[in-house]
Amino acid sequence: MCGIVGYTGHRQAAPILLDGLSRLEYRGYDSAGLAVRNGKAATEIVKATGKLYHLADKTDQGRSLPDTCGIGHTRWATHGDPSIINAHPHVSGNSTGPGGGEGDSDVVGVHNGIIENYTELKEKLLRHGYQFYSDTDTEAAVKLVDYYYKKYQIGPVDAITRTMVRIRGSYALALMFRDYPEEIFVARKDSPLIIGTADDASYLASDAPAILKYTRQVYYIENLQVARISCGSVRFYDLNGDETSLPMTEITWDAAAAEKDGYEHFMLKEIHEQPTAVRDTLNSLLKDGRIDLSAAGLTDEMIRGLKQVEIVACGSAWHVGMAAQYVIEDLARIPVRVELASEFRYRSIPMAPDTLVIVISQSGETADSLAALRVARERGAQTLAIVNVVGSTIAREADHVLYTLAGPEIAVATTKAYSAQLIAMDVLAIQMALLRQTISQDEYVHLTEEMGTIPDKIRRVLEDKERLQWFSSKIANAHDIFFIGRGLDYAISLEGSLKMKEISYIHSEAYAAGELKHGTISLIEKNTLVIGILTQSQLFEKTISNMAECKSRGAYLMGITTNGNFAVEDSVSFTVYVPRTDEHFIPSLAVIPLQLLAYYTSVNRGLDVDKPRNLAKSVTVE
Ligand code: M6R
């Protein structure tokens, strides 16, 4: 939700800021803005509504702004509609001018997060003579910094820490002060922010891909810390304004991984990166062919002693939890409950110390998942985070972390991170089963070896993409699509349905196949598309019967099943086959055609696949 960037150095700032914002656009894309400055001259602010290219056009790709220090923002609206007035940067003065204009202000800032008590702060500032021009919460934060700065005649760091004590909510704030040329001041609480340095320049961004091209040496600023950033150096301060230190970290992600690399969309590229994402994640959890979770600090005693597993996540990560539930219960015989993080955080679930709460998150910054993690820790549970972004807040706060190695995921609709999470959860389930002796050594060896075949089998599924592309052209005008399955097939249906609706805007629902007849079947009419997932041999006949019930009410059927189940073709109009494997791992294969179907349907409908309307990749608000 919103992306921020900053640069100070000896090069022209605006092109660097625009380039960084282009890699953060997945975080929000309803408006964007820049503020740049040089020395004590007035800050120049330019804003544009809509996607980033409007801002780039307005500034001649940044070339029309010569200054060497600046901040930028791409917005996902929370307070106030997506307009020029509400677009960031915001200023301490009375206006940013029409379309931006010259800032007449001492403080200029961009913000990612939500200031919850902004109304109260606004009232206070109005009483002190400030005027407000926007509907945003950010404007109140910027003006409050200015208020303390002037009232107490203190430096920027002290003005910012006073503000941090006063505001409630989440923020990554980047501010420039007229009196401190070539410097940027940042503050963070619960919204992501990294700072990088290289030679005589410094960079800041909400996420690594925005600065990877320039530097790999980064600092993960902590919650409630402030940083003072000048050309090539950074100083950190705590909430008391005392200087503190932070370790520098080297980012290992490949910069090329954040480029489209010839693909038309990031989503298609990321779909094709799944064999690698799954293989890399798997290899990182194996040593000499055996599972080794020591990097996550999970001890054998702890795993043996578990009585309950709670999996908490949002969106697709929650769907991974739904699949993992079946696998863990079946293999390791531990009761598993899967909760939406937004619900979990407000429920008073009793939690024993022998409960393991697993939080799954690609970004490691999802607000509800982070809050759920904190609740679980408060209640005394052990916590394990399955996270893709190194150094993210969830990764830092969990007791144990298991990283997926999917690399940077840019498309809003997750694909490779989902697949990497699935395999990580499979590994965990097998290790739990081995240690709790619910599977034999032979079964352990078989399962581990079989997992190793998954990357290649995904590659084979991807080879069938032309047929899915063809089929998607037939369904591009559908009004409703139902995805049905039982057991693990139901978990995959959930993901297939979300993928379809989030990028094609076609209404879709996922149903446990046996549940349809309890109400939903009334929605089936002539030519309604019903996609059945039929990969679990024990449940195959049951789901086929449920599909037949739909067909007799006029539905048009598609089926996804495993190689050899050719009888499906007697019942459905279009069949996709995936290679055979142990049925616990089938979600890793069956999800691929569903991703491709959603992708091509979105393309056929002429939609913006990578940046679907109303969404943002990293949901850092409640
Ligand atoms: O970063 P997270 O994994 O915590 O994100 C969770 C969801 O917001 C995310 O999976 C979302 O549902 C995706 N848009 C699905 O494609």
C-alpha cells in the first residue's frame, strides 16, 4: 500500500526516483508524485493522477527536474480520493500548488501507512493556525513535524521523534527540510523501509527491487527508529533522539529478477519462474538429501512436542495454509486449524505453549498477518514465519523463520511465491511426520525424493500453456465461474478462483464440491462454467458426480486431473492433465493451469494483468 523512494547524491534525482517508483508500482498506482531540491532553493513538487507514466510524461521522464536530492511516492488511496490534491508529497505549507508546483514549505514528506489519530492531530494543528488542503492523514503528520520543529527550535531528528511519540498508526515517512539541503530524514513504524548506500549516494525505498540496480548494501531500519540520510552515509537514532547503530546487510537477490526479461507481463514471467522458485526453496531445506530445518531454529524436541498447529495468513498465503492443513494432518497426525489473519487477530483463541502458529506471507509486511503474529506471541505460542522477503517485519518478529526463495515477486497476483510456500509447507509436514514417527523411513525417503521431481513436473505443465490460452479465449466473456473440488482439490479451487477474479474481474467462487447442493447450485444455469479439480483418487468419483449434477442444470464443464484419468473426458468439455506424483504434492502442479487460465483470460479481456484495479501487492493496512 503505497511505495516510497528517496535519493540523495550527485546525479539528477528525478530519473532515479521514477525508476524506483516503477518497481514499486505494484504497491499502489492511483497517483504518484515527486519532490526534488538542490541547496536551499524551493523544493519542486510534481504530481499526476493515474499510473506512473503520467508523472514520467509530465517531467520528461524526470529530465525536466535537474535537482540531486528528492523523494517520491506511488499511492494506493486510503484517506481521500485519488486526486492531485491528495497525491503525495505533502507539505507543511498551505498548498503544493496545482499539479504540484513549488513547495513554499519548510517540510515536505511522503508516507506509506496510516496515521490513525490524524483527525485529532489535524484539530490541534488547525488551532495553531495550520491550514489543510488535502483529505489525507499524511498531511497532518508532515505538519506536526513542522509544528514541533518550529515551536521548540529543534533539529529534524528531534522534531520527528516528538511526532512519532504523538502519532498512532503505521508509517514509513521520508521528509526533506528546507534548512537541511541534500539530506532526507526517515522514520518507520510497521511499514517497510530499506536504506541503501553506494559511493557518494544514498537511496531509500519501500522494497528492495527499487534500489537493487544501484546498491546491494542496505540497512533495515527498525521500528520506531529515525535515519538521517546524506550522500553516501546514514545515521540512525532511537525514539529518544540518541544515535544508535544498525548492521549493514547484503541483498543477494539478482537485480535481473526484478525485470520483465522479454515477457509481456511480470505475472507470466513469474509463472515460468516457478520450477526455479520451487527447486531453490526445496534445496535450501535439504542437506545431503535429508530435510534440515536447523536454519529456521526448529528443534526436533519442539516438533515432537507439538499438540496443535495454527496457520494464519491472508489471500493466497491463506490458501497455502488450507492445502498444508490436509498434508500435515494426513502425514504428521497433528490437528491443524487455518485462520484468516484478519479474523484470528480479534478472536480470543486459547493457546497452549505446545501450539505452533505458522504465519505465511510473501511480503512479510501484511498488516493483518503481522498483527496475528504479535497476538500469537503474546498468548505464549511458538511462532514460525514462512516469508519471502528477507528482513521484513514478520521475519524479524517471529521466533523462527523459514525463507522461501522465490526471488522478488512484482505482479500483484502471486504465483511463484505461492508455489514456494506450498513446497516449504510440504517439507515441514514431512519432517513433522518423520519426527513424530507417523511415517516410516521408507515413506520419508519416497516423499522426499518425490518432492524433488516437482520442479520438472511444473515445467511439463507449463508446456501445455497454448491449450489454456485457446480455452481462455472461449471463456473471456463469462459472467460467473465456479471452481469445485474436495480435500486438497478444494484448497486448489480456492486459489484458482482468487487468481481468476483478481485479474480478470470475472465473478468466481470456490466451493467444496459436496457443499454445492446446499445452496450454491441454484446459481448454475445454462453455460455457467464449472471447473472441477479431480486429482485426489479417493474423492474423484464424488467430485465427478457433483460435476454431473451441475451439467444436468446446464453447466459447461472443465476438469483438471492427473495423467491417465482419461475417463474424465466422458463427462467434461475440456480437460487438462498434470503429471502424476504423490497426491500430497498435487497442488503444486494443479495450480499451474489455473494460474495460466486466469492470466490469459485477463489478457484476452484487455486488462492490466500486473496491476489489477483496486488492489495492491503488499497490504499494510487493516
Ligand atoms: O504478502 P502476503 O503473502 O502476506 O500477501 C497476502 C495476500 O495479500 C496476497 O496473497 C493476495 O491475496 C494476492 N493478491 C493474491 O494473488
